[in-house]
Amino acid sequence: MAAPGSHARRRAWPLLFLAVLMFHSLAIYLFTRGFLLTRTELDVHSHRDDRTGISPGCSSWPPPAVDRLVIVVLDALRFDFVAPSTFFQERQPWMDKLQVLQKLAADEKTSARIFKALADPPTTSLQRLKALTTGGLPTFIDVGNSFGAPAIVEDNIMHQFAKNGKRVVMMGDDTWIQLYPEHFNKSYPYPSFNVKDLDTVDNGVIEHLLPSLHKNDWDVLIAHFLGVDHAGHIFGVDSTPMIQKLEQYNRILEDVIDTLKSLSTSGGPHENTLLLVMGDHGQTLNGDHGGGTAEEVETSLFAWSPKTPPNAVLSVLGKNLCNADLHGKEVCVSTMQQLDFAVTIAALLGIPFPFGSIGRVNPELYALSAGTWDNQQIGANDCTQQNDLEAWMRRYAEALCINCWQVKRYIDRYSATSVIGFRAEDLNHVADLYSKAQANWSSVLRSTCPLETSSQDELKECANKECTSSALRLQIDAYSDFLESFAKLARSAWTEFDLWLMGIGLSVMILSVSTQALAEGRVANFLLATSCIASVWHSATKGKFIIEEFVFLLLNIFIRFGIEFGMSKQISGSIISNDHPVSIICGLFGSSFCSDLMEIFPIISLTLVAYIILKCISYAISHRFLKYSVMSGSILSYIFIAIHWASESTLLSHTKAIRETGISLAPRLVYTIGGLSLAISAFYRLFGSTDHLKMNERITSLSAVMLCSWSPTILILLGRQGPFVALICMTIAWCIIKLQQKNQRELKLDKGIHAADSVSVTQWSFLAVCLFYLTGHWCTFDGLRYGAAFIGFDHFHIIRQGLLLSIDTFGVSHILPVLSLPFIAICWYNSASKNSKVNDATVTRLIQVWGLFAPKYVFDAIGLLLTDLLVVLASIYYS
């Protein structure tokens, strides 16, 4: 019977771990406050009659240049999906699929253009749509009246459309309805979160797009396709489904352009329509986005106007980046910031600019609209003898004039109301640029368009200096300098970290880790621990050959190979990317053999995993009811996993009902059985009699039940790679335990039973990290495997899908490694203390093991907190 003091010590351990969790939470909160970017939202809107502070030479808002606008959003549209392959070093299979856009850009240079559109991170769809419509720089944390609400309350072009009589029709991604629930005259939304579904949203758009082009009940049409984004998430860029989607889009765009051309004759409904085909962000080769890499921030925008501007537009568009396409025709590409999209659209449609927009009216996109070249819109008191280019430059300068006034107005309001404003010296610099630009505007007007009362000397002086063009160019440069300077300032202010808070948070974290180190005196030896290769070399020098070391080494090499070559990005399904290690086998034995192998091998691996698990259950759990309950649940779970994969297989023929049952029902049954097993485990822990069991037997039983409850759910979420990864994990765990036992026998460490071995625990923690990357996870938002959240489900529910995504993300890196630590402690205890009478040795060792394990995740905030929480719960559960 254990001494009363030992029970008190066991009860104290959860309190200690709870204190550590609180320290970590405080440290991460302080660090996050300084690290995550913060911007204050202003619930202020522009109005048609705004006049205060406008320069006398500017009109209130630019006159409309287009009558109707068609925006086709191809979600996750990479730049190399649109630009010809000749613009890149190597041609890839996904390039040159949108031939209709390349052909227009080559044949109609004055009315069609391809842009490389640069997005500001974060490149998540929600943040990108918000940025595109507000003209601002959304951050991860936007503080204001809309905090916590899905709808956007900041001023935006959707609000301005509605307030200024523009009728808007939307079809496609239902995110638009969440952001703008009351801004559409007609809407055809489709659920967007099921990344496994490549066609539902796109088919809905196709159903309504072409018929809507023949109607006159809208001024702005938004069609948002999602197939390319979902194909990237599931299969990657270099895949057959991606190429098929791009080819489908090419056919759709051909129909759209043909329809617009046929209805763009004089007096037709699309005589003065502008077509924009654009992406909201790019994507990596693995189909991810959210970060700030070039692949993610570089998307594309294609603009085409059925009404052709004059040839002078080529002077505005320029030829900075031109190349011949596959047919030998010259194609030129421009670059623009997505930040400029909202204000440019507002200028083209003649509506007030969004109050918080900080972009610049893009000159090239503005010039592609023939309406901006209409000299009849210039007033009677203005120049009447300007050529096309000079008249357009003046109109553009006027648009920039009101553009600068609007941005300056936003600067003043933001600085006066925001908790986190701009530095005084930066504000003074920007204000000086604005004052100089506006002060020069009146003199520019006199030099470019002298009044009839001007003297002959003034007219002669203006003609001699060719000041009409040069003065306008200088004024445009002055306005652009102001706008670009503030955009740079805004990016700096909203991407600079609060180093003071970050320092405090880091200090608290270091303090908490240092506090933990007082329970773990051998942590200092962590950096001196030998690697697996060193162990093999050490054994070889003694003339020994230890099979566990050799197996451990081979598996480490394989894991490294898998992480390096992209095994990590394979999720559910049998599609294999070119960088997958199995693709080497495909190259040697053929794609048919490879396909069959990928269908059969997971079932074989799953069978082995199930056999090992059942053997462990029969050995580890002594209580008869608990043993057979867990064993029955495990058998059923693995059968349902096999049914689920078989229903997705192309080797077997299934009826539709059987296939749908296997795909949807089987995973849900696995989740249900796992939940019931956890409930039985908790009931057994609370009300079951365990006093007759030894400490090691009780912990072995409880931990076996816990692992058997979690493993099937984690395996099915990992997809077909899951059983193979589980076999790797089990084999390495066996190697670690066997090597530690041999080490203890050689050193005769009976007295060292109270000291955890830091080398073995470190190896176990490193294995957890490796498995995280091996199974397709990255420590970034774009590294989340969204497809796993929809295994067994077709529709999105934030709690359900969030829970499944969390289990998939942290299953092999946190949940299973932490909950399996008792097995390591038990094995060490059984091998090192055969005659020991210290009943608390197992718990002591377990506590030390967890103490060594948790600090490994200090710099992984979410993982660290989850580890701490699991340790707290496990210490209560096992104590």
C-alpha cells in the first residue's frame, strides 16, 4: 500500500502542470499581441456629395467610363495559368490551357491585356475578397465594429454599388453572401467549403452565367468559380483534375467572350462592357495558399473591352514585358497591385471610392476602357485642342486628384481615431507630398489648357516648352508618389511587430521553461545525446550488430526521403503527384502497377496495424468487459476504414448506394465508435475498481484504451498513408524501447529508475515532429489538410469540420505521442526495477518523461498549449 505522502504528491502533479499551462498561455498571449498584425476598422462611408477639402481642379468623383462590368473570378488562379509558357524557364503541363485569353491578348493589343496581379498576404480567400472590395490591407486581426461578425461593415465597392443604383448579380462561392448579405439584386450561392467537390459550385455558375449575359437586369455581374482551388487542395497543380478544370474554364470563357462580342454592336447591351477574368490569390504546387510566397501572392487579371480604345492606349500600356507566344505572336504582360483594384473599379463605374481604400487608380486597367478616351466628357471651359493621349492624361490626372484627396481624408480620420496610428514623422512626410502635389495642380491646369483670356506670351511659352504632356506627366507622377508612399507606410505600419510585447512574452516563456527544467536535471545533456548514426557507429566499434539500431537507421532514412520528396502532401485518394516517392515505382513498373499497388497496399498495412493493436489489447487490458468492448470497437473501426477505402477504389465495381454508404457512412461510424470508446474509458476511470491492480497494470490498461479510441479516427483522417505511417511509428517505438532496455541492462541501472532517459524521450519527440511533416502537414495556414475535415461529410459545419481538422493536424504529432508515453515509462519500469518496492516509480518516471517531452514544442504555440492540456488531463487520468 502506498504511503499517504505519495498520494499527495500524485495529486500535486496536475496542479504543477496546470500552472505550466497557465504560464505558457500568458506568454503566448503577450507574444501574439505583438506578433499578429492589427488594424482598426473605420465604419465611415464615402458619399456622392462629398466636397470638403477637394482641390478646385478636381470634380467630385470621376465620370463613369463603362456601363456594365463582368467579373469572372477563378479562385486560386496562378499567374502561369494565364500567361504564355514562353514567359517561364520551363513549360509545365498546366500552362497554355487558357488559350482564349492568350489569343485575345495577342490579337487585340489595344483592348485586351494580361496582368500579373500581386496580392498582399494573408492569401486566404476571405481576406483577399475583403481586400479586393475595400481597397485596404486586411490583417489577421481587424479591430472594429465588425470584429466577430462575418459581414463587412467597412466601406467597399459592393456598398457603393448598392447606394449608387448599380444592380449586382452574383453566382458561385457563397462567401460573397456571408460578406455582403444584402448587396445583391440576385444571387445564386453554392457551398464552398467542401474541397473534395470540384464541380457543384462551377456547375451552378455555368447554369446561370450565359443566360444572365443576355439579360438587362444587372450592371455588375460576379461569377466566382472554385474548381481550380479545390483541385489544387486535393490533387495539386500538376494533376489531371487540374488540367481538366483549366480546359473546362477555357471553353466557358470562349462562350462568354463570344456572347459579349455578339451583343457589343452599336446600341447593344454590351457595347460598353468591361470583362475581367481574375484570381483572388495564387497557390503553391501542392495547392496551398495563405502565406506570402511568390506562388501564393502572384495571381492574374485579364481585362478585355469589346469597344476598342484608340491606338494611343499603347503609349499607356507600354511594352515592358513582352514575349512571343506558342504561335509566334507577341503578348505583353503588365503588373498591378490588387490593392488598386477597388479604387480602379470605382473610377471606371463612376461611383465614390471606398473610404478606407488606399490603392491607386491603375493607369493601364483604366486606359483599357474606351470610355476613358471619350473627349466629349471634357467640359466646355477645358482644352479643346488636345490629342487623344493628352486628353486621356488629363482625365486620369483628375481621377488621381480625387484619389489622393480620398486617401488623405482616410489618413486624417484613421490617425485621429485609431488606437494604433502612424508615427508623426511619417505623417508629416506624407502630408508634405500631398500638399505639394495639390498646390501644383492649378498651375498644371493653366499650362495644359490655357484659357481664352490668356496672353499670347503664355500661349507661346506653353507651346515652346511642350508643357501639355510633360506637365501632366509630372502631375501624375506627383500624385502617384503620394499614393505609393502612403501604401508603403501602411504596409510597414500594419506589418511591424510590437517588439516590446513580444519580448515580454518570450521572457515569460523562457521563465516557464526554466521552471520546468528544475524537474528535469538531465535536460542539459539533451544536446550531447548521440544520434542514431552515432549509436550504430558506437556499436560497430565494439564489434556488435544490434538489429534495432539498423532498423531505426533505415526508417529514419525513409522518413527523411518521404519528407523531402513530397509524400507529405498526399491525402485521401489514390492520385500520386510527380514528386511522390511512389512515383519512382510508377516509372519502373508502369502506372497500372502503381495504381493497383496504391489500392492494395493500404489495406495490407491496415490489416497489420489492426493485428498489432488487437495483440496489444489482449496483453495490456486485464478487465474483461473493458478488453472485449475495446477489442470489438477496434475490429469494427478497422473494418469500416477498409470499407471506406474500398468504396473509393477503382479496382472494384460498386452500386451507387454501396459506394455512397462506404464513402459517407463508414467514416461516421468510425468517429462514433471512437467517441463511445472514450466514454467507456472515462466511465471505467471514474467508477471502475482498479485498486487490485498494480500501478503499471492500471496505467497500461488506461493508456491502451485511450490509444485504441483515438487511433482509428486519426488513421482514417490521414487517408491511405495512415496505416503505413502507423507501422513506422510502431516499429520505431519498439526500437527505442528495446535499445533503452539493452542500455539499462548493460549499465545495470536499477538505482536510476527515478531518472528519465532524455535521449529516448528526445528521439520520441523528434519522431512526432517527423511524422507531422511526413503525413502532409506544415506549420503554416496553407499547410492545413482541409480535405481531411470532409471525410464522411459533404457539407460544412464549423464545429464538426474544425474538430476533424484539428484531430488530423495534431493526431500524429501530439495526441498519439503524448498518450503513448505511458507505454515507454511502463517498459522502462518493468525492465529496470524487477525487485523495486517503490510503488510510485512508474508515476515518477512518467512525470519526468512528460516534463522532457513538453518543452520540445515551446516555439510551436498551438502545439505547445495542446501538449500542456493533454499532459494535465493525462496526469489526472493516469494518476
